Amino acid sequence: MQNVKAFQQVLFLCTANFYRSRHAEFVFNYLSLREGLEWRARSAGFRPYLAPEPLSHCVEKRLEELLIPLPTGTVSPRGGGGRGPQRIFSRGGDESSGA
């Protein structure tokens, strides 16, 4: 039998999962991985249809200031090109924005 690590999870919840909860998820997961902790974060919104785009440009800017890279598969607001609803893949699964 293979030894599989079971991670504890924390959920960051806000209105649209556009700024606060996404920022908290990215920072938490970055620090958790860096420190070798067995915790991972996910984020969600109880009204995700209110988000004007998949991720606030302010989150991307602040992560750059903190030297924290966007997780693989995250759609950058700077590269969205106005193509309508985008799909974002985060460490905790996937979510669609726009409704």
C-alpha cells in the first residue's frame, strides 16, 4: 500500500471569489508549501457571478510585490483579452467565472 499524505484544508470564503479569498488562498498555499506544512487552502465565493473577471488585477500586482508566483493554470487578468468567461484551475479544483 502506498503512503499518501492527507492534507488538512482551510476554505477562504468571500462574496465573489475575485479578490480577498483568492489572495488569501494563494498566499496561504505559497507559505504552507514553503514551510512544509500539511495544510492547503481553497477559496470560494457565495456569489461568484458578481466577479467582473476571473481574478482581480490587484491580486496579481500584490502577489508580484510579495514575490509569490501565480499558481499554474491561473488566468491572469492582464492576459484575458476580453474573451468572456474564463476557467481558472487552482490547487483545490476548478471553478468557472461569469454566469
